[in-house]
Amino acid sequence: MGSYLIRRFLLMALTLFGMSVLIFVMLRLVPGNVADILVDSAGIADPKEKAKIAKELGLDRPIHEQYVSWIGGLARGDLGFAYISERPAIEEIAPRIPISAKLAGLALFFSVIMGVPLGVISAVRQNTALDYSLRLVSLSGLSLPSFWLGLLILMASVQWFGMIPIWTNEPRSILEELMLLSIPAAAVGFRSSALIMRLTRSSMLEVLRQDYIRTARSKGASQTTVNYVHALRNALLPVVTIIGIEAAFLVGGLIVTETVFNIPGVARFLVEAILWRDYPIVQNLVMLIAFVVVMVNFLVDMAYMALDPRIKFAD
Amino acid sequence: MRIRLAFIAGGLAAAVVIAAPAFAQKQGGTLRVSHRDNPPSASVHEEATISVNMPFMSVFNNLVMFDPKEKINSPDKIVPELAESWSWNADKTKLTFKLRSGVKWHDGKPFSSKDVKCTWDALSGIDEKQQIIRKNPRKVWYKNVKEITTNGDNEVTFTLAREQPSFLSMLAAGYSPVYPCHVDSRTMRSKPIGTGPFKVTDFKRNEAIKLVRNPDYWKKGRPYLDAIEFKIVPNRSTRVLGFVAGEFDLTFDSDITFPLLKDVKGQKADAICEARPTNVHTNLLINRDAPPFDNPKLREALVYSLDRQPFSDILSQGNDLRGATMLPPPAGVWGMTQDELQKLPGFGPDIGKNREIARGIMKELGYGPDKPLKIKVATRNIAIYRDPAVILIDQLKQIYIEAELEPIDTTIWYNKIQQKNYQVGLNLTGAGLDDPDGVFYENFYSTSDRNYTAYKNPEIDKMIDEQSAMTDVNKRKAMVTKIEQALLKDGARPPISHSVSNTCWAPAVKNLVLQHNSIYNGWRLEDVWLDR
Amino acid sequence: MAVINHEAELARAGANVSTFGGQMRFMARRYPLGAVGAIIVLVFILTALFANYIAPYDPTATNAKASLARPGSTYFLGADFMGRDMFSRIVHGARISLAVGAGATLLGGILGVSIGLMSGYLGGTFDLATQRLMDIMQSLPLLVMALVMAASLGPSLENTIIAIAIPLVPSVARVVRSSTLSLREQPFVEAARAVGMGEVRIAVRHVLPNTLAPLIVLGTAQLGSAILTEASLSFLGLGIPEPYPSWGRMLSESAAEYVRTAPWLVIFPGVAISLTVFGTNLLGDALRDILDPRQRT
């Protein structure tokens, strides 16, 4: 167990280190740097001005030196200065994290309360009209671009209510914030709920075929009890893992949804920072996302092992 | 002409507002404005976009400014601001300002002549070590400044290398605030200090800009508003929805295009919308230093190929203005009249005939319907550039040119043009000021930083210098027209159209006077009040 | 092998399996949703291939008079701001979607198969190194990875394909690797080795064909997500540039300007994307049922 954990942590550190190199190099392949943008946005094209800014921001230093100073800072908890706002990157990133986290949490909540019950129903009523229509709905959840769904919601809301559920002013209370976030959360959570529903369904079907379910039935447990108590408990294991993984991967959906609904979270900020070539923001945000993904994977594996006695620590 | 009518109507409305009795003005309230994108910084001197001017102009004061109550900025309508008065010496090379005393910066430090000297030493490049700016996009405006001297705390003199009547106009533009000597450029970019009617309290990237009333403003009783809040909403549909739903009192400058105007008026009948030129004109960049357009005949064919009406029809439902490089009248002070324009090559009303000329040239050069010239039209990869480029490509088919669009990432657009790595480019050029010195020096003078096409023509340079020194306005106007004709003949950035767009506000917003020949001026907002 | 087994199953079920048509009819009855998906995908591919004949207008021709024209008899699905026919643009957009979807899936597939096969077969240091590389690539969500790739490569059709293909590689490589690992020890591979077959030939002739079933299932799913990713990238302004009529970009530009004044500009490209992805998903589900009976849903 101990040595497994040590090995696992080393691998995670290796992955994050690799990511840091990868993102650092890729960003520097991008045509045009922040000096180009700053000078261009002022409508000038003077190479002297550009060189001056590049020097001020340290972009003229050798690439490995820039990397070392970034990673060194990161190790000390210093994320550097954002190029555009010229404020510490942490001050730019930190306030946006809770917004995205709340949105992702809400989306996940929606997808679970929609996905799991519908998946169970679909499995229990396998091959009925209900099953077919639920499967179609879940497939469409995997097919609709979430930004398009968001746009349709916006359009409908304007058409019918004459208002828009976008983030216009700072919400005054948690409740108001949740109200504002719930529509985008539903738009982004639709896809996850479809995934969860499909997985719940197939997992349920598998369990329903197992011997112990037959045993339970033969012992006289009612159909409902068998379906919802015995089977569901066992079917949930793979579902829990997919929920964990989906939580991290929701970030992808957040990128477009935050853009559509004008929500000032980290995902939209990442796109803006990429467009502005604001390296300190992009690098640190990417590392943050990678860290979350790696951690969630780790936690999911741990949970899986804890829940499923058949799996042993392989060391 | 629809647009001319709109101008006159707007003028009347403004006259009524100004004539209204003064006691009606109310103190207080927050003006809520929509903003289209994140300003690159808050430092007016370092940027060249309305994204910066509209929110931050009211943080500062100029020495002098174009009369904010007038819709048309012209050299004879300039009023004092931080300067109480000004005077020229006999040969018009020394301009002396008497400065207002008792003015304080937002941080409480006193304003003095040293600040003026600092600011223009940095802008003119006399003192390159000044820390108050990092970039200097309008350096060319002050290329004629030789020296700035102070005489005590309340007097400052600009010494010019030669006579330049436009110099005072440059100082009167929204782009010419006085900066504090004691604040570094980083602070000016993030939370600037000025002497103006409003103070910056918050500049949250991609979210909002908040300004509050400066209680110690030197002009008694101003400003009326307690605060101004700019909310950054990148999606235009969302901004319009916000305005219609009453979330905003004022739209971003020129945000309501003509296709959207109908929708806004339909949804919010009491909205006040005013159309005015945006100081931006669409033009062609032709690379004269590389084949195939090193051939002047081919450049001429391009000049004769354009049908300007569809550009205007598509992009603004026919409201864009036809003009050469200078903004045409009535809003523009220096541009050619429509009659004069008709005489320019390619501007004649008979498009069929023009294109016949162009096709003739093409045939002469060996091209034809079966052997089209294949080129690439480069443009910045954003909609306002791409849309006209797509129309251009469609039109070039008429003269045996098969063009392909080459969208250039916006970060390397000027780089690409500067490196002459293009054949034909479609560009938008903004004019910070409706003044021939500003426009010509910036865009066509051999040594200018913003002469992206590196257009070098000693004759044009000479003519630009010549008009710059002319004091007789009519003679100067004639010279300006001569320069425009010469530029067009040479195929130097053939202009397509000057864009016109709408700015809207709720009826509660009072005393807002939009400037019709510069969107960059007129955002001091100290006289604006809310009737709520 | 799965495919052969299935044919046997078909025969047992009494279908006329001697003709291709007979097989198809049987499949369509057995998997009606899959058949619908197959038809959608087929229509999509045919539209892409014959766009020039289907589209009534030149998708790039502008027309001032038709600016924001409503859907009607002249313009079946309306016209955009530049007066370009929406129907023609959507039809030509199918080309872009197919090029990007199929291009990225194939490129990602080829890279993934090569890496997975080598990794599973060679093992050792190579396997270890590629596994770590795959770990790194999978530590970012697909869209984030594609976003960074697209930004660093710059906007063009080819670059968008690469930007979407690369993030698809790890999952393919993993599937191929694990199949290879289990197949390597199978009796028929041992037998091939015993008769003196070279390792490369064994890998290509015996191991690879046996990984096909899961690959086809994965590939269909990836086709859908590649199309969606392209749409998202273009929506964010980092995908296919003009003049190509990309569905995602058509959506993003109209969304920014004309949600209210011309909703058809938002609705139709979105329908095109959704329908296409829906079709690939339906087909993918059916293929999984057919090819991978263990995961039957």
C-alpha cells in the first residue's frame, strides 16, 4: 500500500512536470507574443517598441531560463505577473476559481440527479418505448454542442420572458448566484447527464443478470426492492468513477458555456489569455486544470479500490 | 440623404438640450454603460482604441479641448481646460499656456507645469527615459516639437521647429490628456491617476471598470454623476439585450449597427440613437514592391475595379459614407465634397465603365476570363475586416482576378504587412483626429511608425509638410485635396468607405453630446446627468 | 473473430446472408436506430462529396440585397449578413466537417495504432516512455488540449485537423496496447511464432486485425467528438478560418450579432452539427453492439 502510493505520487509528479514542459514549449510556438499584441493593439508596428516591451517582460531571455524562473516561482507559490493587467497572476486567477467550481459543481449535481434515476429506469424497462426514448434523449445530449444549447436557451428566454439569464451584475447573495448559474449549469451538465445515464443503464443491466440478483428474487424480495436496492447499490460503482472523471472534464464544456453566458470564470479566462498570449495566466491555468484532472483520477482510483474488494493494490 | 438628415436632427436635439434651463440638472446616480471588450490598458497615451478612450477619458483633463458642446470638432472651436489661456509668439513657433492653479491629482498631489513638460517630453520623444509611458503610438503628432520649457508652476511653453496650425488641435483631442509626472507607466495602465472629473476605483479585467465622482474636481459643481460603471460584455447580442432590458443606460460607442438599430428601436421605443461616422475607413493595401502589383498598371486596374455601393449596402444598409482618406463633409472638416469625389479615378458613378477600363488594362496585361490573375487577399482574422474582404473578393471576379482570402491572426497582421509579405490587403484605418496633419503624417509620411505599407514618396512628403505649415484654411483645404488625388492616383491605400454607426442611450441620460468627427473626443462626461 | 461469429449468427437467424443487401436488411431490422444513424452519416458524406451539385448558390457569393434574408423560396434557409445563401453554406460546411472529423479521426487513429502496437509489442522502456507521454496528454480535457494546440499552430484547415487529432491519440493507443498485450500470448500468435513468422509480420497480420473491433467502435465515437470539437474551436475563434464555411464559425458569428434579428443563422448550423453527431453516435452504438457483444447495451 505504502509503496503503491509512493509510486503513484511519483507518477503524478512526473505527469505534471511533463505537462509544464509541454505547455511551456507549445505556447512559445504560437505565432506572435504578447509584445506583438500590445504594440499592435496600439496600432503601431515599431520593432523598437516591441523589443523594449519584450525585454521588460523578460521574453528576450533564453527559453530554458524563462522556464526555470517560472517553475521556480511556482514551487514557491509565486505565479508571476500577468502580462496584460500587470497584476500578480494569483490575484487574477484566484477570484475566478470559485465561480467555475460552483458552475461545475452545479452541473455535476444536475447530471447526477438526472442521469442516475433515468439510467435505472431505462435499464429496468429495457427495450420498451420508454427505454428507447430515454436512450434517444441521452444520445442527443452527447450530440448537441453545449454552446448551441446555451444559445437556444438564451434565445428562448428572450422570446418568452423578455430577459436574459446572463451574469450582468455581481450577484448579491448565494441564492441569486445559484439562480444565475443554474441555466448554464444545465446546458453544460446535459452532456454529462447523458453519459452518466448510459453508464448507469449498462451497469444496471449487467448487475440484473447476475446470480445474486436472481437469488434475491428467489428469496422473495419484491421486484422493486431488487431493482432499486440490491441492483442499484452494485451498479453504482462504475458510475461513481465516471462521475469523478467527468467532474474534471467538465472544464472543457465550461470553456464554451462561460463564453456564451458571459460568466467570469477560469475557463473563459483561459481562452482570453490564450488570445492575448498572456503566458503567465495560460501556463498557470493549464497547470491548475492538469492538477485537478490528475488528482481526481487518483481519488477515483482510491475510491474504486476502497469500494471494490476484488481490486488489490498492485505493487 | 438619410444620414445627413440624421445629422441635422441630432444637431437640433442637442441645441434643445443645451438651451434647457440649468436648474433642471440633477446630481447623483450611476451611469451604466456596456463595453465591448477588455481595454488593453487604461493608459490613454499608450493606446489607440475607443475601448480605452471611452471609459478613461473622463479620468483626465487636457490643456485645451474641442468644445464639448459642439458636435463638430474644428480648430476654431477649442476651449481651455487645465490651461486658462494660450498665446502664440509673432512667428507662430512658440505656444505659451497659462495654467490653472490649485488643481490636484486624484492622489492629492498638486498639478503644475512640470507635469505638462513631463508628458510632452515623453510623447515627443525628447526625453526617452520618461517612465510615464511605455508605448507611444502618436509620437508623429509631436514630431515638430523642439522644446518644452516651464516658467514657474503655472506657465509652460511649447517651441515648434516650424509653424504648425494643427498643433493646438492635437492638444485638444481626447488622446492628449496631461499625465502626472510622479506616477509610473504601470500604474497609469492599471489604475490611472488624473485630474479629471472621475476617479478609477476598479479596473477588473474582462469584467468591469468602475469610476466614481472626484469630489475635489476643480470645476465647481461638476461632475453631476456619482459614478460610471462600464460592464465588459464581449458578445454584441448580449450587450444589445442588456441595453434593451434596461441593464445599461448607454451603449458602447457606435455599437448599434444599422441592422441592429431596427431591433433596438422596436424593443425599446424610447431609446435615443444617434448615427455618426466612426472615424474608421476601409481601404486597400497594395504591395507595390513585389509582383504582381509592382506593375502600376495593375494597381490602376484595382483602383477601377471597386463598386463602393455594395460595401455600404451590406455593411451598413447604405449608411456608410463615400470619401477619400479624409472624412467627407458634413461631419468631416477637411474631406472632399461628393462632387469633387466623383472626379477621382474609380469613384465615378458609372461602375460598368470603370470596370471596362479595368478589364481593358487586364487584357492588355494578358489576363482574361480564361486566364485569371490568381492572388491572395490578406486581412485580419476578425469579422469587421473579413466581411469587406469577402465582398472585395467577390467584386474582383469582375476584372479577371481570382482572389483567395488569407485570414491573418490579428497578432501578426501589422508584422505581415510591414514585412511586405502580402499582395493585396484589406485594412481599416482609424483617425484619432479629423485633421490632415494627424491623418497624413500617421499613414503616408515616409518616416512614420504607423505607415504600415512603408509608403515612401518624397513628393507626397513635401506636400504634407507644405499643407501642415499653411495658416489659410481654404488654401490648406485645396492642398489637402491635391494630396488625396495624388495618393489615389498612385494607388496608395485606395479608400472604400467611411463607416457610420449608432450609439444609443436611455432617455434618462441628459446632456450627452456626441462628437461627429471624432469618436475619441467628447467622453469627459462631466456635464452628463441622469434624470431618475 | 467477432465479424465471422456475427455472420454465423446471422445465418442462424435465418437471414439471407448470401447477398450484401440481405445482410443490410437484416441489420436494419435488428438495429433500427443504428440504421437511422447509418442513413444520417451516409447523407452527410454524400452531401460533403457532392456539395457542388447540391448547393444552389456559390457559398461565398455575396449579395447586398439578400443581407439577412429570411428563409423562404429564394433562400431555403435564409441568407447571412453578407447575403450568402445559408443552405449552400451549410451544404459546403459538411465538407469541412467531414474533412476535419474524418481527417482528425484517421490521423489520430494512425498515430494511436502505431504507438499502441509498438508499445504493447515492444514493451520495456519504449512502452514506459509512451505510457507516460499518454498520461501527460490525458491530463488535460480534450477541448483544452485542442485549444492550446490550435492556438500554437495557428488557424488553418490542416492545423485544426492536427490540433484535434493529437488529443485523440492516447485513447486509441491505450486500446490497441491493451489488446496487443493480451493477444501477444494467445495460442495463434504463439503458433505463428513457432512457424518462424517475423515479429513485425505477426504484429501486422495477426495482432492488428484482432484489435479492429474495439477500434471501429472507438473511431466512430471519436468522429462525433472531433466534429463537436471543431465546432467548439471555431466557435471560440480558434478553428477553421474564412473562407471555409465551417458550421461552428457560422454559429459563433451569428451568435455574436444576430441572435435576435436573424435567429435562423443560429438555428440551422446548430441543427447541422447536432444531426451529424447524432447520426455518428447512433451508428457507433449499433456498431458496438454488433462488434463488441460483451458491452452490449
